[in-house]
Amino acid sequence: MSHTHDITIPEKSPRKVGIVESDKRNKTRTVAINFSVKHAKYGKYLKKKTVLHVHDEANQSKAGDRVEIAECRPISKTKSWVVLRVVESAARLD
């Protein structure tokens, strides 16, 4: 079992901001990055999203949170991104 707490993030690695869709797994989050793209022929803007599996070592983010993520070395088959920080917490109904 490899230790992932020694992940180094290069200074120039891509960073994105997305919303946590799922926090069901331990140390893993599913983050959706929403964007619009213009249709080539009809000019209509279409909503699209990229879904990434992101490593969250401290389990600090919850579903609905807006998080900043950065690309890093592959951690598993599907995870090559890590959570840098929680930009905005989701409104909780407590």
C-alpha cells in the first residue's frame, strides 16, 4: 500500500474549481466542473460538465462544496487530481 500523504503538486499544474457531487467514498470525491460550449452549426450554448475523481486526504470537503483542485501524479486508476482547498461550503440545513 503506497502512502499518498507525500503528494507533491507542481507549481504549474492545472487548477480548476468545481462542485463536489459525491463524498460517499473515503478520501475520494467526485467533482463536477460545469461549462458552456457553443454549438458549431446552430450557435446555441450547451451546458456540459466534466466529472473527475479527486483525492481528499483529510476528508475535508462535503457534497455541494465548491473546491479548488489541482492535477498531480496518478494516485489510482481514476484519480489524478487532489483537493487544494474548500472555496465555499455548501449551505447546510442543520
